[in-house]
Amino acid sequence: MNFDDARKVADAVLFEGYVLYPYRASAAKNRVRWQFGVVAPKAWSTAGGPEPWEQQTQCLLESDDGAVLELRVRFLHVQAKVVEAAHGEAFTPVETLTVDGTSLITWEEAVEHQVDLAVPVAKLLAGAQTIPIDVDAGGEDPQLVHDATGALAARVLRTRQPLSAALTLSAERLDGPFGAIRLTVRTENLTPYDGDPNARKEAMSHSLVACHTLLGLSPEGAGRFISLLEPPEWAKPAAEDCKNIHTFPVMIGDRGREDVMLSSPITLYDWPQIAPESPGDLFDATEIDEILILRTMTLTDEEKAEARATDPRAAAIIDRVDDMPQEIMDRLHGAVRYLRDVTSGSPRQDAVPEFGTRADGVPVFGEHRPFGEEFAHRRPAESSAESSVGSSPIWDPANDPSVNPDKDTVNIGGVLVAKGDKVVLRPGTRRSDAQDMFLAGKVADVQAVFHDLEDKMFLAVTLEEDINADIQIEHGRFLYFSPDEVEALTPDRAEGGTV
């Protein structure tokens, strides 16, 4: 099984939160680490430790008699890097030490590990298989650091603790006419450890960190996995019965591929993709690359030097940002993807709505993409005539004469509200932005009324008291509220507007 198509997403899971901007060991956010996919020692966890000692993946598949399950368990092994100051022949651990202008920093690094297995599905149906995972204690030879005079100034020690885990695989064929199989994969950390349950930092060196599993079916065409997020109707009860503990399996690889799954400790959708504009990992996949890169550019030379001394992976980020060509930055600033098949004369019936923003900043609530296609996908035009048509969204409010955000009105409590009117903001509890609570009761000016394809309406507003409202209007940056989240302050006008 070739897991290369899944590798970028799997790597993002493996290193999520590894070292966060500003990429320095002294930053508060980098002093509490290893947040995702921790599988801690069972003895420590059951004694009251806050991290779990197990992961369990359950998923559904269909296969023929010759199918082979290929599995790859990946995790990080915490490695302690300790800086010791030299005092003659003695050494004393220190947090930081500068030798001839070069900083040395005590820090926790990580070493990647993976375990690869291949087991016939028929063998799993015959009985559970348990495979031990043993990782020896390890480290590097002490790194001696001398100053400009040749005198011994410091020593850097890198050490790891041994790990002992077990991987248990089992499968059962489900009742019914479809012959589906439920696969169970359990990863358990059995490393002996009796440390203080409240001392999480120490326990992490005995843990499998960012643990996740890649699953594949081979040879090609021998079987397929069934999505637990969108199972076929006949498989829904079985999908709901699958018990996943501290991890969840999703389809991975090229969209539409069904022979590979990633069981991730981080919530993902089926067929997640890394944005093609992203030039490299920043260890924070929930953030926007452009923002992080611009922030990194503002670091002082001293801050960059500390980041480089913190971790080799942090140093690689700083170097990449410092050497980033302008064309890469331009690509990060935004991308327009026409979310339809350019050779299709009409929207497909299985299209689903996407939301975006026009180049002038006006939100577009009606662009579409078809299921099973990448956002950036285009089928090559078969003729020059075909390439000249269909290269725009299936609905663009700027080109629809029945829609006019500057003149349309919406009925709010019997009052027709349009651009230029005033409303009182009454955000409901269903809104996901917690900051909206601070806007409750504020008076706002309506700047536009927008429609979506389902004829739902949205008000674009600016706060009456905001002295920068004119700048927001110029750039098309508004606050958006549904009609049921505002109260009209404008007297009723005569009927005749678009409602």
C-alpha cells in the first residue's frame, strides 16, 4: 500500500502544536506541550493521570477473500535535550546558556517512529492478532561545546525513555445481506511507570505522542472502506455502532479514494487536503499560513536566534520565512477557485453550497462545488469554445438582475429594512462567535442586504458608534447578522421593495 498520498495530512497531524509561534522555548504557549494523540502509560493513567492509555479505531469495510489489511501506526517519542554548564570536570543543568554568542536551550524534542504491518483480512476474521511494540531507550552521544579559546563550556545531552505498547487487531463479519466487516484496531501503552499522576510533563517521556494510524486495503480493487461520516443507508446502523476511542477514522488521499483511511486524534472530514498554496508546515494547521508567516517576519533578530536555538524544526521555519520569495507570499494572499466543472453546461444535481468572498470583499453565499471533486479541480477544456464558457460560479449575485444588495429589503417585525436603515443587534445564543455577546443592544447601520441560493437573507452592518466605519465600508468588511438577530429602528416604508 502506498501511503504517500496521505502523508502530508498525516504529518500535519503528527506535528500539530509541536512548537508554536513565536517558536521560542521561552514563550508561554510552548511550555505546555504534547496536546494531541497522547497515549500515556496505563499504570499512570489509571492511577489518576489526565491522559488516556488507549486508542481504539473501529471502522467498516468490504473486501474479497484475498484482501490484505496494511497498517501503519505513527507517533512521536519525546526526547529530552538538557544543556549542562561545565565547571571544570563537573556539569550543572541549566535552562539556557550562551557560548560566544550562540544560545543553547534545554528543550524537549521528538523522534518519529512508525510500525508497519500487513495482515490478511481472512486471518483477522479467524481471530484477534496482538503485536508488541517495543521502543528501546535511546539518545545521542553527549555533545561537547567549547568556547573560542578551546575551553570546555557546556555539554548537551539527548535521552529517551523505553516504550512498551501493544497493537491488537480483530475483525468480525456483520449480520445481513451486505457482508460488511467491522475492523477494530487498539493501541495500548503498557510501559511500566509509577510516576506522580499530577506530573504530566514527566509522563510524556513515557508516552506515545500524536499517535495515529493509517489503514489500507491491498491489492488494488480487493476492498474498500465505508465512510463513517457519510455511510450508505444500509450501513448507517453499523456505522453508528462503531466505537472509536480518542481517535476517529476518515477517508484519506485523493478525493473519492476508498482503500485508505487515516484514524486521527484530531477531528477531520473525509479526504482532508493540505492547501496547495501552503509552502510548508508551521505546526499550527488551524491558523492561516499568511498570518503566521507575516508574524514570523516581524520577529527581531534576537527572537529569531532564540527560535533557531530552540529546535531544528523551528530553525527550519525561520530560515524558510527569511528566504521566502515574493511570489510565494503573493500566492498565500488569496486564491480564487471556480467551484464547478468548466465543461458542464448546467450545475450538477449533487452540488453542495460553498461560501466565499468576491474580489471586492462582498460575500458570496452561492458558489458551488460538486461532491467528489477538489476545490481546485478543472477538467481540461476539449475545445477553445468550451474554455471560453462556464468559467464562473453557477450563480454570481453581481450578475443577477433580480438581486441588488444596495436596494433589496427584508421584512423585520413588519418593517422593511434596507441599506441606510438602522437596526439594534440582538445576537442569539446559537451564534458561534462568542464576541457577539458584546454587540448585544448596539445600534448598527445596514450597508447591504444579501441573499443566498436558498433565499435566506443576511444583513451586512457597521456599528453606529464605530469611528472606523467608513474604512470598513471602503474595504467591504462588515458584520453579518440574520434578520432574526436584529430589531428594526426604521419606520415602515411603502411596499414595493424586494422582500
